[in-house]
Amino acid sequence: MALVEGCKHSLEITVPAAEVAKETERAVAEIQKKVRLPGFRPGKAPLSLVKTRFAGDIRQEVLEKLVPRFFRAAVDQDGLQVVGQPDLKDVHFHAGEDLHFKADFEVAPTFDLGEYRGVTITYTEPEVLESDINERVEHLRDSKAEFVNEEPRPLADGDFAVISLESIAGVEEKVAQDELVLKIGDEATMPVFSENLRGASPEESREFEVVYPEDYERKALAGRTVKFRAIVKGVRRKELPELNDEFAKDLGDFQTLDELKETIHKTILREREHSSQEAAKHQLLDKLVDTHDFAVPDAYVDRQIQINVENQVRSLASQGVDTSNLKLDWSKLRDSQKDRATRDVRASLLLDKIAEREAIGATQEEIDREVQRIARQSKEAAAVTRARLQKDGVIGRIANNIRTDKTLAFLFEQSRKEAGPPPTEEAAPEEPEA
């Protein structure tokens, strides 16, 4: 056995001539039974004729039987855990001689765990200020606002204008909306609308052009100059509800405004604790990867890059981007993402080894709880969800994810925490399926 580099190994394997002859005779006999040759009954063609006529098929059959068997015996003898398929080369196969071949392959990495308890990270317990609570309350208050019609008057900044809008030039397919509400002077309103509607009164008509940017989200308007006619139909003002106990009761199971604020305080704190701890865990994992430098198989790295790219494509699709015509250059992708993917794989292997040493795993109760959560999300019976997940092979991944989360939580609890914000994360490590 020869260690080429990192996880790459190479073996030169010999199959005795006697084994080759035995397998060849078996292959010839099998083919003889199946073939039909003119002038001979099925299965009665002479062996010499079969060997001559089907030499290529016999050779292929012998190689397919002997190479995997002797390769597996060789790696098992050396205690190697092979990753992926071996690359076979230099095959020497001639009648009456030993079979020789060379196999290049990768193996799962072996490494020693260094210190993983007591890793020093920067972390500060999050806090919630009164202003944070008030800001969240105002958002809720704004969601309960009512829009009240005002007496006809010219539109001014801060007014909510009710208009009918139609395109009169610049687009192939007419754009029309009978009742559109715009806030004059608001940052969410295109400035050209505010400029042309400011000062207009109900029943008044205005015509103006709008130049849309090339990257405008509505493709029919992107990069076009469109002339619109807008007719003001009314003026509205926004009325916010009073901040009192009645407002809190209207939002849910709260008796007083103070109860609502206390719940908001707990919610914000829980959100910030989760976010801060996730950032700290990524920081901790990066430190562990930095102190454990070991080779990982290219097969693992390639699989991780594929997972990362698939996640990025799904993210784009969820944002409304059409990914059907996406053209990916795998070679460039691999070069640009190899370092990050290699670190992700190391992180995964480290977490697996730490979980094994600390006897951390997913309990059946935890798996059942996650299955029930997915069932609620899918709005189906838990038994139906479980059967579907088992059929798709997802239950094992659920258990692995739970195990990883518990291992990270264990490492966070065991870490030494110094005050200060965690370093900015370029990207959270992906969980490899290596």
C-alpha cells in the first residue's frame, strides 16, 4: 500500500492466474448457456467458439467479478475505509497469466482530537432596552392602524392618496389599477409619484412619465419610460389606536399593556440569545477547525460544494429569482468555494468525533418531536409524515441534525466566554453530508 498524499492512497493488486482461469471458465460456461449460434442447439455451442466469438464479453465479466473482490480484500486487510469509487489503471490481463491492476482511491481521514473543552470565545449576554420594546409595540400599533377619509383638499406630504392609475404610453400591455394607495413623500413611494401628485385635489387628473431602472422587479416595466395618467380619488389619514389595556387585549391573551410589554421583552431576549449563541457557536467551530488541520477527501469537499450551491440556488428561488436558466461553471465554482467547503467538512468530522467521544446522540423523543413539528407545518397526521420521511431517508438526517445541535450546545456550555461581540461571520458553516 502506498500513501500518495493526504487521503489519497494507491494499491497495486495481483490476482493469481489460477483464480483468473477459474473465473474465466465460469464466465464462459454462463455465456455458453445464454447464447444462440447458428447450427447449434441452445447451450451446446463449442466452448472454443464461445471463447473466440465472445472474448470481449468474457474479459469484461471476469474483470467485473475479480477486481472488486480483490480490491475489497486488499483494503480490508489494511483496515482502510474507502471513500467513493477507486480509479483503476494499468490493467494487465492476458490468458494464462496473473491479473495485475493499480487502484487509486481516497479514504476517510483519521485524526486525533485536540482540546475542545474550554475554548475561549467572545460573547456578551444580550440585553433588551425599553426603546427596543417600544419600537416593537409601535410596529404592532401600526399594523392595527385605520385609514380614515378626509374632506377633499390638495395632497401634501404624509397624506395617503387614493388614486386610479393607467398607462397611456411606453408599454406594450396596458398597466391599470383602479384603486392604488400611495403615501406622499414617503421613502417607499417613488419620488416621481410624490412630485407629480403633491398639491393635486380629488377628481383632479395628472399625467407624467416614470423612468424605471433596468433591474426593476416588475420585468414588464424594467428599463422603460412609461407615461401614466393618475386621477386622485380621495385623501386619507392614518389613525393609530391608543396605547392602553384595550389595545393589548385586542392583540391576544393579554389583560394589560404591561403584560404585552413583558411578553415582547421575553420574545426579543429569546431572539437575541439565539442569534448571539449561533454566532458564538460558529466562532467556536472556526477555532476548532483552526487547531485541527487534517486532510479531507476530495469526494467530501465536492459533495459539500454541491450542497452549498444547491442551498444558494434554493435561496435565490425563494427570493423570486428564476433559476431555470442558471449556468454554473463547476470548475470555477470548485476553485472559488473549495477552501470554505474544506473547512465545513472538517467542522462536520470534528463534531462527529466529539459527539462520539461524549456519547451525544438524538433520543427517540427528540426525533418524534421534530417529526411532529414537520407534520404541523405540512398540515398532515404525524404518522403520515413519519412514513414519508422514512421512505425518503430523512429520519437519519433529522437524527444527525439533532446530534449536531446538541454537540454545539455542549461545546458552547463548556467554552470560556470573554466579554465582547463575536467576530463578523463571513458565512455560517454548512452542515456537510459527508
